[in-house]
Amino acid sequence: MSDLLERLRERGWRMTSQRRVVAEVLNGDHVHLTADEVHARAAQRLPEISRATVYNALGELVSLGEVTEVSTDGRAKRYDPNAHHPHQHLVCSHCGTIRDVHPTGNPLADLPSEERFGFSVSEVEVTYRGLCPSCA
Amino acid sequence: MSDLLERLRERGWRMTSQRRVVAEVLNGDHVHLTADEVHARAAQRLPEISRATVYNALGELVSLGEVTEVSTDGRAKRYDPNAHHPHQHLVCSHCGTIRDVHPTGNPLADLPSEERFGFSVSEVEVTYRGLCPSCA
DNA sequence: TTAGTTGCAAAGGCTTTGCACGCGC
DNA sequence: GCGCGTGCAAAGCCTTTGCAACTAA
């Protein structure tokens, strides 16, 4: 699981310097950057990279299932490269910090078939909210 | 729980024709409108109502805890007046339809204290995703 | 070679803001 | 009458798009 770049190469993702930098910026755990933050970090290594290119790359990584979009209540979406480690998020209601957490139990099992209204349910997204130690 | 307007009056919410119409539009179950949809429906009864006023009113209803913001992955936030009936959402990945559902079990209990990292967790938000009968 | 990628700049969707006027309490 | 609410128009933030130049495979 650990190396995003390697996985992308194996999957035959066309590699360019811009795409490599984006993947490198995202690689790791507990990473939840906005598109703009990804662009800023990428631009440290590749000053000419454009926002549009970052958005393109992020969109593809999401389609490939290598990265997940996290829409916190704030405005900009955040991108989470931890797609191969099923996990949920714990968000501080005050400062917005996000932590990855790994609850016990399977939330999917909590939705009985009579509550599924004929839907074929395939995913669950769980977000815990509260105050982090610094904000409490 | 049923009448939003009544609750607002009891809480001393300053009432104007615009605010009344917004509250009336939102009142009910399984309502998940965007700000723009709220504006459109409100404008049927009060043609001069402005978007800014609708946004103001929605923002206050959210602060008051009478309405919940639902950010599906799409662009515009949706507003759910069902804040007094704890429930989760079942979203169709294809057409975006939202249904309210009432799972068994308490998701809060699934997050053990060693996974809370010192946060005081107060809410959980659960979204089930899948295909609805029409889109399957 | 050639299809896919990039950068730019402009457009687009959703939401917020500043300010003068108007209205609920 | 006072203070908050309203409408308008403009600005703002985040994201997408069109297109010509470029480049990985």
C-alpha cells in the first residue's frame, strides 16, 4: 500500500513531471490537503505547475480510486490518499483538523434491508465531530 | 416536532415575510433542497425575495440547530430541516437522490476511546452510498 | 508519431459582502 | 424609534473549460 507513485506506474498511469509531483505531495498517511494546498506544495518543487493541471491530476486519481474526496463542511474539497486503508474521519468542529480513525464494527451492517428502499448499498462514509484537545 | 415555524416563533426568532416563506418551504420530511431551490420555491410566493436573504435565513436556521447542512459530493449544499429526528442519508451515486434512513445501533459507540485522540466526540454523520432502484 | 497532458486565461457555479432602505418589535 | 432584516449588485472562492503548444510512450 505504501507507495502511491509505484502503484500508479504499475497501473500504467501516464507519468509527467507534474503528475509525479502531485503524487509525491499526496503520498503518506493523515494527508488531507485541499487542491490549492496541493498546488502550493507542488509549486515549491515545480514553480510553473498550473492549478488546472493539479485539478486534472486529482480528478484522475479519484477516478482511479487511489485518492478519496473528503467534503468537510468548509468550502474546498480535501483529498485523502489513504484509499487503500479503509478508515473514517474525526473532525474538530472548531479548528477543522482531521484525523483518520479506525472504528470497530461494520456500519454497513447497521442498515437493515427494510431501510434500504431497494438501493444496492456499496459504501458508507462516517464522520465523527467534536472538539480536539487544543480547542476543548 | 412537526412545525418548524412554530418552533421558531417560540424561540423568539424575528419573523418577517421572507423568513416565514423560507421556513414554510423547508418544513416537512425528506426535504433536501439547495439554497437555490429554496429561493425558487420561496419566490413563487414572494417574487421579490432575494438570494442573499435566503442565504441569511438558511445560515441562521443552521446556527439555531433547526436545519442541517448536507454536503453531498456535488457542488451546492443541501438543507435538511429534519434536525430533530436523528437520521442518516442514503444517497444514489448516479442520480444524487437522497433518502432519510434510520439504522439500528449507535455509531458513536463504534469509536473506542483509544481511537478518539483526546477529542470530545459529540456527533456522527453517516452517509450510505449506492444505486437507487431506478438507476440500478 | 500521436494521443494524451500542460498552461493560460476566461468563464462558471455557489456563496458572501457592503451599503442604503425598510420593517418588526 | 431602534436595531435588525432586506435587496441589489459586486466581489469572492473554488473549480472547470477551450485551445494551442508540448511531450511521454
